[in-house]
Amino acid sequence: MKYVDEFRDGALARGIAASIARQLRPGREYRLMEFCGGHTHAISRYGIADLLPPQLHLIHGPGCPVCVLPVGRIDQAIRLALEHEVILCSYGDALRVPASDGMSLLRARGRGAELRMVYSPLDALQLARARPGREVVFLALGFETTTPPTAVALRQARAEGIANFSVLCNHVLTPPAMRAILEAPGGVALDGFIGPAHVSTVIGSAPYVPFAREFGKPVVIAGFEPLDVLRAIQMLVAQIDAGRAEVENEFTRAVGLEGNRKAQALVAEVFALREAFEWRGLGTLLHSALRLRPEFAAFDAERRFAVPYRGVPDHKACECAAVLRGDRRPQDCRIFGTACTPDHPVGACMVSSEGACAAHYSYGRFRAPSRSSA
């Protein structure tokens, strides 16, 4: 653990925070969005915001893969499980996301749905091999990080001729979401982005260049450890104060300019861009998600079972959509920590550890921070 521990050194963290405080221009406010839910979790877990001066604001973005799925997509999966009697396989967090009429996938199990929590789409494929008499559907979701494993499973299913396996595809893309935030009329004011870590290992740093060139917003890709995040903040502040807008890479030990070309080629072989896809909080975005290519149409659960998507509004009291846009903080929601908790979530942001509400609640960040500039 020594290598990881070096990135969690408290004395070094306080030293970087003090250096950041000295960098900041008096009277200027700095507003930085961490796009990735993993960064939101790290910021809450390690109390990073508490170390920083109050003029530096960390704003949560839409980087939680479970959170950005609208209610209608969970409803769609529930209909598959109940009406078509498939064995539905999913990552654990998605099972608890609230859907319409007080339902969730877990509650659907109480009505007879057969569900399996899996750690990989290959687990779902193995189940299809073991249960050839049943239809097995994998609820595929996530950003660019989780898309290659789904592609591997689909290619393997086609190679083996496994006819009872299919995928309900909800894979989404990071750059279109970042662009939507910047282009939103009256949207949140930002000075720069803490760029995602795992996503960037796949797509590289090049896709963020338009945000620097077109919008004048610097992007610094950061790892998940506290020193990674603090160093990325320091690099962003330096760019902002110098009037620069560039893409920089703090996470050089894992991220390169071009990313993982093999993974990109695999994804391109199996998936194509959807014309449009609805996101929670961001609305319907063009070319922001993936669908299966025609060559893999036999494994497309939406086509196989004819379960069209139907848009459904969020719970009226839930502010998850505004939190994902950066318009609100979790603690600004009137049901945060009262009617809505991780044990009894009303919105998706309270379900996943990558959700801003769950991260704030779990680490007590909804209380007034004791900030320090030293």
C-alpha cells in the first residue's frame, strides 16, 4: 500500500492547500467542477473542501453513471423483468434506484422479477450459458470506463452463438455532457474542470481540448487520491490566474494523450452513436450515448423485447437533477438527510457512492465546514 499511501499524506495535503491559498487572488471567486463521481467521493471522504479557502468553490457535476439515468430507463428495465420474465442482471447500485410509483428493481423482485447482481457483464453471459432455457438481459450502464467490458461480452456471445443473452444499453459519453453544461442557457458559472480519471484512461486527454479552445475553460485530469485532486486544483488555479485555458494531465501515471486505443477500437466495433438520449438533469442530448451496431442487433434487448423508452419526471421533492447540473448542492435539497437517506433514497444521487448526495451524507459534509487556509 506504500504507493497509494504516498498520495494520502496529510502533511503534504495541508502543504498543497496552503500553497493554493497563497496563489488565490484576493477578492476573486474560483468555481471548479469535478465532473467525476469518484472525485466527488474523494473530496467528501478526505475533507478536501475543508482545507481550501472559502473563495474556492468545488461544484459537483453529472459524473455518477447511475444518477444520470432518468427514471424512464429504470422503468424500462423493470418492465423487461416483470412483463417479459427475463433474468435481469445489473450492477448493484442500479437495483436500488427509485423508479415510478415507488418501485425499484429490488422492489420488482418482490413482485416476482428474477434479478441478479453481477460484477461484470461476463457474469451475466455465464448465467446465460448456465440457463439456456431462460432469456438473460444485462442492464448495461456507465460512461466510457464500463463500455469496453460490455463490448467484450457481446462479442463473446456472438462468437459462441449464445442466443438467450442480450443487453439493455444505457452507456453514455462524457464530452457531450460537459458540453451541455457549458452551453446551457443561464447554467452554472464555471472557471474550469477537474477532468475524470478512469474515463480518461480510455479516451485520453485529447477529447477535452475543445472545452479549452472553444469555451476558454481549462481542464486538468486528476487521479482519485487526495493529493491528486489538490494538485489538479492547484494547476487549474495557476491557469486561471495566468489567463490560460489548456488541457493538462495530473494523472500521468495512468492517462495518455490518446488513451487506450485497443479499448476504443473494441467499442467502435460493437457500438454506434445514438441519435439522442435523455439524461437526468441535462435533458435530451444529441449523440451523447451508444447503441448496438446492426451486426449485434440480435443482442439488443430493446429490439428483441420491444420495450420502448418512456420519459418520466423525477420525484417532485427531489433536487437530484439540479445537483447533477451543478445548480444546487446536496444540502440545498429540503429532503436531504431527512426523507431522503442512503437507506431510504428518494433520488438516484442518494443511492450510489458516486452520487453527490450519498457522498455528502456518508461523510457528514452536509454540516458547516470548518475551512482552513493553513
